[in-house]
Amino acid sequence: MILQDYLKSIKNMKENDRELSHRPALENFLKALKDELSLKHKEFEKLNINHEPKSREKFGMPDFEVTRADMLVGLIENKRINTDLESIVQSEQIAKYMQIKNNIILTDYLHFYLVRQNDKNQAEIIQECKICDFNELKSLANAKSGGAFRG
């Protein structure tokens, strides 16, 4: 249900929308996932997802930070829909964020990449989660819950 609600909240997204246009929907989705995971894994209860945290001076300002108590766990950087995320992984922006925390999720709303530094000190995609392609968004958002998703 969480995923279906998220898809419904972004189904009218257009390719030329600014990356900020649907950020509240992304924030709600991330927090709903955290809450759902907390039901089975108590350690998730202590996580906080903060939208637009304070700037870290020379490192910039990631879109979200994930903390546990006062400890930074990771960063989330949001880009506009259909952005070539693989090219962003090697950007100066991600390199700066890697100096803050070596645990970054990069997303364009439908694709989520977990990025960490490799042995050569380069940002590398460790894991990818793809919800759907942009051209599938409306049909999946309008599908009855359960029937449209393949596991």
C-alpha cells in the first residue's frame, strides 16, 4: 500500500518538472517506509529522515539526511525524473557528499541507487532499486493494489 500511495502521489509528474516539485511525496514515502520497517525491526524506530538539513559549508546541502540520535547514518540526494543517475554518481556534488558520509542514496523518484566509495576512493553504485520506468508510472499508479507489481 505504501508504494501504491507513493505512485499515486507522483503519477502526474512530467519530465520537465523541477526536482523539488514532488519532494513532499518522496519525503512521505521515505518516512512511511521507515515506519513500516520499524514494525519488524525496532532499530528503525530511532532513525530520523530530515528534509533539507543544515548546510555543511564547503560540502553543500543534501536533500535529506538520515540520522540516529545525533549520529549521521546517510544522505539522500534527489534529482529530477529521468535524470541519468549513473553520470551523477561521478559528479563533484557526490564527491563532496562522500566527504560527509560514505552512504548515499541517489534517486530520481523511480530509481534508487545506494552509492558508496570503492577501494579506489571513487563513488560506486552498490545496489539499485527500480520501481518502474517513467512511461509506466501512470498505469501502475492507477492499477488496483497488488495486481500490477511483479515480485
